[in-house]
Amino acid sequence: MSLAVGVVSSSKNMGFDDGKEGKENTEVSETKTTAAKTATTEESVEDTGEKFGRQMSETSLYATEEEEEDEEGKIELGPQCTLKEQLEKDKDDESLRRWKEQLLGSVDINSVGETLEPDVKILSLAIRSPGRPDIFLPIPENGKPKGLWFTLKEGSRYGLKFTFQVSNNIVSGLKYANTVWKTGVKVDSTKEMLGTFSPQPEPYSHEMPEETTPSGLFARGSYSARSKFLDDDNKCYLEINYTFDIRKDWQPT
């Protein structure tokens, strides 16, 4: 997550020669008039932009983001196959057959081989920070935690760890996507490819790369965010819309 704060500076040219007259004075007058008009126009544009920004709702920003994701996610994929069909395909290719067997591991083909749609269930979510106990996040059934979901300390290192279980069929191109807004403005967007996973009884575990929360007056406050777990078919297995805070210190445990 990164936040940028713009600083506008201005300078004034002072000390005109009183002895210069005529054309030079006229040019100075015209320059001042043009600068005044330009400043007035810029202020008008800035005011309009600020009003427009305040009027944009978070719901409309979500809709815009979804449209962008839909555009990015339009990938033409071939028809899905059951595990038995996938094993039958290219069976004469020795290297491909070994790769499939290695991917499937100890999967019981007789129990899941006829199922077409894969299923991914997110079992746990936790925030890890060096020197602190993990913050375990309850996963709501409706994808919308009540109230504040968690609090992070400004300028601290943290990472997300989650476990998930895959059943029925191979899930291809599983990825994690996360978007963050502050006061209605998108400040961060993250996507990470997790990989392709075969169904198995044991859960998989994944840790996101460590990040550092922003710090300073403008970084502190409340944020809204949306996290998704999707596959190559753009099938969403979990979507969570939540809010969190960045504060001067960690929330007492």
C-alpha cells in the first residue's frame, strides 16, 4: 500500500525597474492579467474536481473496479474435463502423464474423477507480524464482517497467511486479489498468482509477501477493502468486503 501527498509551492518575481516604460510595462501588465485568469481557471477546476470526488460513492468505485477486473479476466479457455478424462488425454505422452500423476499425487480418482467443477474452500485467514501473535480473522459466511475487521500499526511489517482446501477437481490458476480504498480513493491494488492445485484431503497453506504499512498523519485512519479468491475461469470462491484501521499502535489483544 502506498500513499502520496502532493505539495504545491509558489514563487513570486519581485523588483521591477521603475525607469522602464512603454512596451515593457504593457507586457508586464498583460502577463499579470493572463496569470490571474489562469489561476482563477485552475481554482475553478480544482473546486469542481473536489466536489466531484466527494460526490462519488464507494459503491460506484466498486462497480468501476469490477468492470476493470472483468476486462482483465476475459481469457478464452477450453472446456473443462473430469480428472478421469484428463488422465486419458495425452496418455501416450510419457512426460505429460508423469506430470499429471505428480500433480494428482494420492488423489482417489474413483471418488472425485467424475466431478467436473473444482471447489476451493478458504479455511483460515491470519495476519502475521514479526514479534507479535498472529491475528486470526473470522471468515463470515456472507463475506461481510460486522464493523472493523482488524487494526494495523503504522510503519509495521505484516503478511497474510491463509489455508485452503481443494476438492472435486484440479483448480487452475488460483489467485488472490485485493483492492484498498481510503475516503473513496483507491490507494492499493494487489494480485498474486497462487498456482494450480489438485484435490486432496490435506489443506494447502500460503503466505503472502511481507509488506509495511504506511505511516504518518495522512496514512492513519479507516480504510475499506475487498479481497477475492478466483481461478482461471474467473470463478470466485470467496469475496470479502471489509473495513480496517491504521493507527499509531496495535490494538490491545
